[in-house]
Amino acid sequence: MADLALPRPAPTGRPALLAALLIGAALALFLYHLRALLPVAEWERALTAPDPAEMRQMLAQYSLLPRLVVGLLGGAALGLAGVLFQQALRNPLAEPGTLGVFAGAKLALIAATLSAPSLLEAGQEAVALLGSAAAMVLIMLLSWRHKLAPIAVILAGLVVTFYLDAGSKMLVLFNHQALTDLLVLQGGSLNQNNWDVVLALAPRLALAGLAGVLMLRPLTLLDLDEDGARGLGLSPAAARLAAIAVAVLLSASVAALLGPIGFIGLAGPAIARLAGARRFRDRLVWAPAVSAGLLALTDQLMQFVDAAGAVPTGAVTAILGAPLLLWLLRRLRPAAGEARPDRSAADDHRRRHPWPWVGGTLLLLGLVVWAALALGRTPEGWQWSMGGELDLLLPWRAPRVAAALGAGFMLATAGVVLQRLTGNAMASPELLGVSSGAALALILAAVAMPGLDRLALTGVAGLGALTALLAVLSLGRRSAFSSEHMLLAGAALTTIAGAFVVALLFSGDPRTALLLGWLSGSTYGVSARDAAITCGLALAATLILPLAGRWLAILPLGAATGRSLGLSLARSRAALLLLTAALTAGATLTVGPLSFVGLMAPHMVRMLGIRRPTPQILGAGLLGAGLMVLADWLGRTIAFPWQVPAGLVATFVGGTYFIWLMQRRRPA
């Protein structure tokens, strides 16, 4: 298992004490809530044989008590699934959320609800299992070339999760009314009105626990190297496959019955290990117990601030669990041979005269913009508009094309700056969580300070982007800006932003629909003024970034070289950080937090051999602008008359590119 630089574990009795304290605290809060509902004298009657005429007794029997038991069972199931995933994959960061299992289950349930509802007549578990298993198989295929290395598996889970979540968002945008009931069930809420979920989940947890006990010896031997395990008569591949199958089955059951509940499967095993459960057999017992206490306690605490249960517990666990992932990343030592940042900025192919190629990208951008403005679909079919017809369409098409152009330019140039600043070829505003930091700041501003104009929102988004960027770079410095560690930190920040969106969605806030459209990267409602501001920011970047060309040429060479050449490292880095935050904020405000354009465009210009800072920035910006305009045009035409957000289209295209990059990297 990947080495975690954790504190020295406590004595082995501590996990039991910790689990008892967590579960005891949850029980104490349950009794407090019960006391607020009923006098103590009525407890026995309410919990054993409630009077149907007494509503409070019925609530205690069929809502309050099942909710507590579901919290304990659901937490234990997630903890058991997490510890099985971690042991089978030798990966301390593995759990159903980070491996894309929940995302696969959710997409499968949405697709079945829309296209084959008859599959759900016997229950949702079979469909959820199919989606979870498909996601897990895809992740294994992506990481197999890297011998299931811990970081490779998690990165594959990150990519698959982005893909599947983008698919889910697209279906939800087009079918929100038809999916309302499913989305409520899939929110990760523990609200109950009967004992059905308890009766369904308890036997599955018991069978999975029994399977874990039967696999105790082979899974323990996985702590040895491959040859040592085979020498003792174990087939490592078979043991891993069996454990993963049990974990996927259990995770799919939780996803179908409760919805995705993130990070409990990560937190329970990690906390149990810190408390002293170092051996697998100890973690097999105490990780589920700790996870049960964590989920039940979180849910009981939530009832103080949200008695109606409007905010799903799963959203709260994601908000609390993402910082835990960041903390674990700070202690995850890069394994021997783990890929390090590519400070050479790609292969040796370099253009001696890059400006003609930059001019070519400008010409290509002009053609793409012309086609996006003139070519489209109407009720009569495809139409190339010219002259007077085009004049009539320009007030509708020009603002969104201009906004997409400006946003793509800013994301691409921000990607170039980040890659040169960190020496990390996989850096981009979207993948490092910088866009998510801007999005989170905008979400909070929309709730706390409604009515802000676009310039004020840009400032708020810039502050969020800068905060996220500083956090990721602080983590990256510890791992020498390892690509994998920084990408996982970005995933954690993206998870926090997503959890806030889920919480807002279930709060009933009328601004939710607008936020969902914006987070998907829709340019449908962009006004001419908004487009002008976005293009103005892009133009400012065009004028300012070439002035930083010397900084961007020297910083990738290292601190010592920079000082010897008279560069003020602190001043230059601070200026570039502020510039990157501003660019990301302006783009995120227009096309949402995910697109992958900030990754694709810099790589494409490097593949063209454009390496010098100024032409690379301008070339990447022009390519990024073209990619985003193309994504907006595809979103406008591929499902006419419906509008697919440009951000979602770019996510699908960019996700494919990200997978190609991952497969292209040489195994450790």
C-alpha cells in the first residue's frame, strides 16, 4: 500500500474506544431528539407498539428510530466497502466516491428512469450495480497499464467521475421534471418513513461482512509483494477481484437505497488506522464501526440545524470529508518511480520560427468564429446564413460566440501560466480546482449577497480562485509539484463546490435552476454587455501576459537559476498568481468550472513545437478560444432545438483528451 506518513498509531484498544465514543454520542443525540418529541414516559410504547392515533409516537417509531439505524448501517457499509477497496488496491485513498462507483450508479439510474423504467420495477439495486460495475471496470482498464498504482487508480477514478457526472448533468438539464423524484432519493438523505431501507440494507451488510471474514487470509497476504503472496499459494489477482466485487456490490446497495454519501468510506478506515488499527483484520472490524459512528453522529448533529432534513447528509459528509482527503494527500509520500513534474515542458520538438504557426491558429480561429456565426440549424434544417439573414441572427449568436471566445482564451492562457509556474504538464485551472474555487465563491455570493453586478462577481470569483490556487500550490510544494497529488487536491476542492450545490438544490432556493445552468457552462443567457466584459478581460490578458514572458521563461528553470539571473521570485510568482486567478475568475463566470480547455490548448501548442513563452501564450489562447467556440456551436446544434451547455461539451471532449494523456504517460 502507498506509504502514508502518519503519526505513530495509538495502542490497539483505541479504535474500540473511539468507535464506542462516536456511536455513544450519536445515541445520546438521538435520545435528546426523542425527548424533544415525546415525554420519557411514552418512549417504551412509542418504540415498541406505537398508538396509530398518536402522531408523535408514529414519528418516533417510523422516522426517528429508523433514521438512526440507517445512519449506523449505511456508515458501516461504506466503511466496509472502503476498507475492502483500500486493501485490494493497496490504496489508502480508495473509496466508492473517489473510484467513480457512485457516479456510475447515479448515471445508470438516471438513464434507466428515462429510457427503460421497467428495469426499476423490481428495485433500483440491479441498475445501480450495473452502473457501478461498469465504472469500476473502466477505471481498472485505465490504470492496468500502470499496474494499478495507487495514484493511477485514483486519477482514473477522477476522470471517470468527471465523465459520468457530465453525462448525468446533461440528462438532468433536459429532463429535470421527470427526474425530480429520483434526484430527491439520490441526494444522500437519511430521512425515513418506514423500516424498508433497514430491512434491505442489514442482510446485505451482514453478507458482505461474512465475505470479508472469509477473505481475511488472502487479503492480509496482499500486504506482501506479489512473489511472496504467490509463494504462499495465493492468487493476488483473484483475491483483489473478489474483494473489489464485494465492495462494489455493497456500494451499489448504498447508492440505490440512500444515494451517494461521500468520504465516509475514506474517513472511517483512515481514522481507525490512526487510532491503532494497523493490521487488516483490525481495520476490517473497526473501520466499519468508526464509519457507522461518523455517519450517524453527523446526521444527528444535522437535525439541530435542519430538522426538516432539507439538506442531505451526503452533502455534509462531502464538505467535511474533502479536507480529510487534502490532509491525507499531505502525508502520502510519492512512491518510487512515481511520475514527477515534467520541467522540460514536453519533448524535444521545438519550432525555431513559431510566429507563422501562431498566425495559422489566428486564421483557424477566424474560420471557426465565422462558421459558428453563419452555420446553424433551424426547424427547416441546416442553414448557412449570409447578408440580411446573418444580420438578423447576429444579436442572438454573436454574444455567446464572443463570450465563449473570451472564456476559452483566458482558460488556455491561465493553463500555460500554471504549467510554467509549477513545472507541471498536467496543470490547468479546471483540474487544479482553481475554477472550482471561483465557482464556490460565486455560489456563496449568490446566496449571501444577491444582486451583485458582473464586475463585482468577477472580483468575488477572483478571490475564490486565488484562495484555491494558493491552497493547491501549498500542497504541491510538499510533493515537489507532483502531477498526481495536485490533481487530487483539485478534485477535493471540486467536491466541496459540488456539495454546496447539492445542499442548495435541496434547500428549495429559487436560484438553483440558474446556478445549475451556469455550472454546466451554458452561454445561452449571455448578454452583449457580459460578452463585452469577458472579451475585455481576454484583451487585457493579451496585452499583459507578453510582459511576463521573461518570468515565464525563467521560473521553470528553478529557484536557484532564477535568483542567479536577478529575478525576484516572490514578486514574479505573486503577480502571476494574481493574474491566473483573475483569468480563471473571468472565464468561470462565463462557462462554469469545468471544461478542460485550460489543459488541452497548452498541450496542443506544445505538440506544434511552440515553446517560447510569448508565442506559446498567444497560440494557446487562440486555440483555447477556438475550442470553446466550437464547443458552444456543437452544443447549439447537436441536439437542436435543445441547448447543450458549452462547458459540458468541452468536458466530454477534454475528458477524452485527458484519458489519452494518461494512457500516453509511461508506467512507473
